[in-house]
Amino acid sequence: MQHGRQTAAFRRGSVVIISLVVATVLEYMAAVTITQGAFMILVVFAAIKAWLILQYFMHLSQLWQIHEE
């Protein structure tokens, strides 16, 4: 059972890292090519990346969960 959790966690982490790489590439392309209104697009990309990092690497959602032992 533990192996299945580790595999799922590894897969989820890999998907998040790939998503961050793709978002960074798209953010760079938007910054280089778009001249008007690029700021709002970059803010959206930054917010998405920040949410991914907070959610999956900093475990922000676990702050409000009740842990029973």
C-alpha cells in the first residue's frame, strides 16, 4: 500500500514540475513577443505558478486540515 502512495506522489510531483516548466516557457514567450498588455498575462502566469508551488511543494492546504492521532 505504501508503494502505491509513493508512486502517486512521485507522479503528481512530476506533473507539477513539468507544469511549472511549461508555464515558465509560455511566460517567457509572452514576455518576449507581446508588447501591449503583457503585464496582465505575466501576472496570471505568476499567480498560477505561485499556486502550484504553494499547493504541492509547501502543502498550504494541509494547514487547515484536522489531524487525528
